[in-house]
Amino acid sequence: MKKQVVLVLLALVGTLSTYAQVSFGIKAGYNNSGVSGGDGSEFTKRLSGFHVGGIADISLAENFSLQPQLLFIIKGAKSEAFKGTVGGTEIEFPAQKLSFNYLELPVNFLYKHEVGAGSIFVGAGPYVGFGLSGKLKAGDEDADVKFDGKKGSEIDANDDAAMHLKRIDAGANFLAGYELKNGLLFGVNYSLGLTNLDPDGSKSKNNYFGVSVGYLFKGKKK
């Protein structure tokens, strides 16, 4: 079902770009991410990362446009050192860092209003992310994050130390910013994950706040 949604979004973008004014560009920026819910409630600190990729801006009407993006993005969370009990024995756990590398496709619907030397814009839309790789670091030790959807009970005893998560991440994106007439743009966004990452059933969802700068190479009307 999620793959079908991606295909529909791509088909819609391709169809609209045939009949509308289209501009292509690039963007990059900083993001501050977290992981909400889940049994691993120790991951309460947010992680700094970045995003970079390409964008398209498809004019739908005078003040409205569709803006799909294809981004490489780092998400995750951190924890401070903490004490826990295992088998009745109190153990001190080191600080941990959980980082995920995603290829992400947001498709945002924007409203633009001309102000001064450019236009302010606000928008929202869905996103779908595809997990590529990741790491869980705890002190001097680290383990791979594998996006294979295996449940803990299904992991072979001889398997290398790893965290297993679902590959597909999807949710909603909200953004605002300012676009200059020469194509330079500045934006902020909030991404809210709506799918559970944990194959074992506990609720773990991505979220991040981002700031970015980009540039649109203005296209000509068709």
C-alpha cells in the first residue's frame, strides 16, 4: 500500500509538470530530530543532523504550487548516561546516540503571497521516507541499524549485534518561508512521523524541525 502511494505521488507530479510552469532547484539545511514514544524512553535528547537534495516547484494557479522534494536526511535521537536494573542488578548505561540515514520524498502544497522583493509561503503535505542505514552508539560500542523489519524474537542467536526497524517511514510535513524573485529561498519546516518504526509493536516515531536554504532555477511558462 505504501509503495502504491509513492507511485501515485510520482505519477501526479509527472502529469502536472507536463502542463504547468515548472522550476527545479536544490536545497540544504540543518535539522534537529527526535524519536517519540517507544519502550526506549531514555532517548529523550534531540540529535543534530542535516538534509540535502533536489526540489521542483510546479505552478498550479497564481498563488498555489506543488513542491515535491527528494532529500537525503539524517534523523535520530540521543540519551544521557542513565542507571537501569537488569536481573535485579543496577547497571549504569553509557550515553547513547541513535542515527538514521533516510532517502525522503515530501510532496508539499504551497500558498504564496507576494511581499516586498519576493513571496512568503506556507504549506503542508505528506512525506515518505526509505531507510538506508543507521548506527546505535553506546559509549565505545556501536551496532548497526538494519531496516529489515525483523522482530526481536525472529533474530538468530548468531546474528551480529543490530537494531532492527521497519524500512518505511511516512508522515506529514509543515513548512513556511520566503522566496526571492531571483529564486533564492529560505524555509523552516516541522516533520511529524505517523508510522511506527518498531517491528516489535512499541510506538516509535520520527520527528524533526529543520531550517534550510535553497535556489530555484526559474522555468518558462509552457
